[in-house]
Amino acid sequence: MIRTLLAALALVVASSAMAQPAVTQYPSKPIHVLVAFPPGGPVDIIARLIAPKMGELLGQPIIVENKVGASGNVATAEVARSTPDGYTLLTHSSAYAVNPTLFSNPGYDPVRDLLPIAVVAQQANIVLVNSSFPARTLDELKSAMQKGKLAFASPGAGTTPHLTAENLFHLRWKTDATHVPFKGAGPAVAGLLSGEPPIGCMAGSGPMTNIKSGKLRALAVSSARRLPQLPDVPTLNELGYQGMEDYTWVGVFAPAATPRDIAQKLNDAVLRSVQDAALRQRLDALAFDPTAAPLAQTADYVRAEVAKWAKVVRETGAKVE
């Protein structure tokens, strides 16, 4: 009797186990990455540089799509609301940390709604002018901006180039310069090349080719040290502007409820991707410093950036135009 009952129980357990669906190995289908800005800027560049290598490491293609709007808020809110299964990711700039203070309703909470996977790379912001503009040094630009009302371009409201310029032009120089926000670095470079406006501030990769060709003139960089790509361009610190070591970083994010094991796989893929020698060479040529770190360190960094840029927004009085 007991043997019969045990046999029957074993059969029930076995049948139940067979009825359970097999656990799907992640990833088992393509991964979609929404880029918060248009083509041609640092966020788009990083997304398209790392996507092939990450796809190779994960064994599934990574599809990159530009989802532009509201200084990155449109893409961010969409990813925050998406299914937390690792198949919808976001690439965003440091504006991710700025927008919650700058906008009255950005559509997301930077700490609660998304999970930082990795801050892939960073680069300094560059103060620059159209080559036809008479200023050849930062002091000459300061003089020109204090004499008359001029305008300056940025990749968008809430980007760190915007806030670097606000800090320098408005807070430190006390000028009445007009901010002209573009929808990304690519359009901002086009505006500078046409001289509308002739002054700008943006992260290095967007304007670098045109700086090298002489169409744009770099006057200062916001990094701690001079850029190897622009050895003759001084830092803001060198020029007497202390506390202006500002960087534009590019991060990868997932919905907050993404399972830890999936987040870890994605973080590992980013870390391994930026260690690839060919990829590092391309990052260096574009003035990017790889900064990818483990998950816990990444989360701490993003939280610190949210606090830092909230303070800068309040101090500069930056507003969404």
C-alpha cells in the first residue's frame, strides 16, 4: 500500500515538473536600446559603438533606435514603463541626472524608476565658436559677450554642456547671453557651422571632426587635464575657473524591476565590451574616457550625479526654454 502511494506521488511530482514551462535563457531574442538623443551626438555614438560587441557577447542582436524628445525625457519615460525583462534598455547622457530638477514633470524618478546598468564613458565639454567668429581665446569671448547680447548653442536644455555654459556665461561672467537649445549634438554642430549661433558648448565627440578641420575653434575644455586630442586648448581650471570640471557621460539603464541576474549579465557585457582593444581605440579617438564599473558602484555614481546637478541647476537658475 505504502509503495503504491509513493509511486503514485512520484508520478504526480514528475508530471507536475514536466508541465512547468522551461525557464527561458536570457537573452533569447533581440534587445532593443532606445537612444534618448538624435544621431551624431555622444549618446548615439556610444550606443552604436558598444551594441555590436554587446550583441556578440550576449548572443543576440542589439537593435538601436533613436527616440528623441524633451531633452531625453520621452525615451526615459518609455523605458521606465516598459516590461522589466532586459529586452528594452535606454542610453542617455548626464542629462538623465539633470532633468528631474530642471523639468517640473520629467516623467520619471531617476532613482526609483530605472536601474543604472553602466556609465559607459565620459568626455569633457568644450566651449567653442565658429571659426569666423573673432574670439580666439576665452578672454576674447568673454569681452565680446559682455559688450553685446549674443546667443550660444547647446545639445539641449538640461545637458551638461548647457549647464557648463550657464555657469560660465551667466553665473561667472554675468552676461545676458541667450541659450539656443538644439535637439542633440548633431543639430547643434550644424547650427554652429552655419553661425546660427556662432558660440556653443558641447561634449567633445560631436564637434571634434570640425574642430580638427578648422571649421570650429575650441577655446576651453571642462576636464581636469587637457585633452590629448586638443593639446593646445586650455582647461577652464587653467584659465582660473575653479570647480568647473564638468563631464558629459553616457549611461545604459533598464527598468527598475529588472531581475538582478539579467542586470548583471548586461553589466558584464558592457564591461567586457569597453575592454576590447579596437573599441577602446575608437573611444580614445573621439575623446571618450571609458568609465564602466560594477552595478553597485554605478548606482552610487548616478545618485551622486543627481545630487550634484540638482545643486548646479538651482545655483545657475537654468530653465527650460
